[in-house]
Amino acid sequence: MDSIYTLAAFWFLAAVLSTVLANRLKISIALMEIIVGAVVGYAAFHLNFTDKLSLNADWLKFCTGVGAILLTFLAGAELNPDVMKSKLKEVSIIGFIGFLAPFIGCFLIAYYLIGWDMQASLLCGIALSTTSMAVVYAVMLEYGFNTTEFGKGILGACFVNDLGTVIGLGLIFAPFTYKTLIFISVTIVLIFILPWITDFLIRHFAYKTAAIRAKWILFVLLSMGVLALWSDSEPVLPAYVIGMLLAKTMEKDGHFVRRLRTLTVGFLTPLYFLRAGALMSIPAVVAAPVIFFVLFAGKVVSKIFGLYPIIQNFRDDKKEKWYYTLLMSTGLTFGTISALFGLSHNIISQAQYSYIVGVVIASAVVPTLIANKFFLPKHLLEEPVLDDQAPDEKDIINKL
């Protein structure tokens, strides 16, 4: 037990260092956590301390998994269905192209240029077709874009993009079974009953029983996560849907939402981003840098050439168009999930896994750094706050 506390203290020291560096260098905290995690992993490899980091320890995997689920839930909770109806065309088209363009581009590069077999190339295309809901939402929250219609459009497009990845992975590699049917059926039932049950609990117990809302949300998220894993899906997918279902309920109590964000951003997601960085095998990438750079260029370039012409039909400002495009070019959660799926099912080798994960993590860092440095649409932060959020809440969020 002492070793767990010592290791946890070390990771949170790294999280504090990441926050200080991010503040000094004026970049996103989530990105700095990934970078610091990669440096820690690289140093541990050379010092032969990799095992001591316990990157695959059950407690760390649980904390990072719950962090990804809660962050995805909060992202979904930002998307009020009434607001998203007016952006349905935008998020659907951009999200679909955001999946299709890199899937085709990276598949062709892996198969014809690098020479991987058909199955490995398809898995590569799936893994590099993703966008990073975790990184994008963390950036939205940090700068305050989550309160603007611009930010809500990006989050919605990210969801459609990753939904395409999940469906593509399932259709190509995972058979549709009765488990899948049960998972879909339960999700449909939740659409009708979850808001009603949640409102009932809040109305009768929220201010009489300690933190019943947080307990209820965690119960629902973890239960659906178990069902998703049982059906060979991923727990972050129902988390996003549940967030959207409860968006109207969540917006009624900004104080509760802020407390849930504090738990997520202060405790869980630093471990998630630091571990993601530490898992990247820098020596494997250095051993064959050409493959890494070719795949990275393939992902980012195919995203940009696929998305920018579409996004300019919905945004007029140059910075907005490039910021939108670059954030959609990121990758992390579903990319690493897809790569791990391929490795565990012997679709790709350990070396191929390292290349793909390296590209996924690099795509979480490089496009976002460029977007925030050169194309940050600061003028949008001067927009009026949406009706579902009090003015003082926006100030607090911007400071997170």
C-alpha cells in the first residue's frame, strides 16, 4: 500500500509541474501533462524503472478509465439538445468527413507505402481516424470555448467523428452479436427513462442526502461502462450519450457541475493524460522515425485536406476555420483504444502498435499547440454567455 501512495504522490507532483510549465509556456495543461508523461516514460526506460511506474496497475487503469468516462460525460453535458438541433447539419457533415478522410488516407499509406498487410492497414486507418474528445474538451474548458456556439459545434463534430470510428472498428473487426443488440437496446431505453429518474432523485433527495447526484451519475456511467465492455464496445461512448441526455438537467445547477469538473480535472484526468504520455515508446519511434513521420503526416494532412474545405462552409473567420480544423486533427482516447484492440487480437505487432500510439499521442500535442499558438479565436471569448450559464460561472471556468 505504501508503494501505491508513493507512486500516486509522484504522479500528482508531475501534474503540479505540468500545470506550472503550462502556465509559463502559455499552452494547454492537458497537452503539457501528455508531454511530461512522455518525458517521465522515456527517463524511466533509460533508467530501467519502467516497471516501477506501474502503468498497467489496476488502480491506475481504473482511475484513468473513470477520468476518461467523466470527461466524456461532461463534454456531452455541454451539448444541450435544443442548441445542437440548429447545428445538426454542421456536426454531422464535419464529423463524418473527419472520420472518413483520415481512415482512407492512413489505410492507403499503411498498405501501399509502408507495406503492412490488409488487416493491419485497416486497423491503422481506424486508429488514426479519431479525434480526441478528451483533449478537445479539456482545451475548450480551459479557454472557455465550451460556453460558445463555436465550441459546442466542435464538441458535437468530435462525437460524430469518434462514433464513426467505433462503428468502423465494430463492422470490420468485431462481430455484431446478441451482446451488441442488448447494449443498444439498454441505451435506447435509457434515452427515455434516464432524464425522468434523474430529475425525480434531484427533486426529492438532492438537497437532503449528501452528493446523491454525483453518486447516481457515477453509478449510471460505470454500469453502462460495464455493459459496453461486455458487448465489446467502449465505456466512453455511452458516457457521451448519457451526458447529452442529462444536459438540460445539469445546466440547472452550475455549482454542482463545477464541483464535478473539479473532481475530474483536479484528480482523474491528470493521471489519464500523464499515463497516456508515459505509454508512448519513444525508443521504438526513434528506431524507425520515417514510418512515424509518414503516418503522422498522413493523419494530419488527410484531416486538413478533408475538413478545411467543409468547415469554411460553416465558418467565415480564418482563425476559426483553422482552429476548428486543427482541433479536429487531434487524437488520443479512441486511437489508443483501437490500437490496443488490434494488439490484443493479434491484428498488429508490438512495433506497429508503438508507431500508431506514437502518432496518436503526437497528434494530440502538435495540432493543438499550433492551433492555440497561431489560430486561437480570442474574439469568440467576448461573446455573450449562453442562457444556460450564469456570468460568474464563465469566469470560474476560464480560471480552471
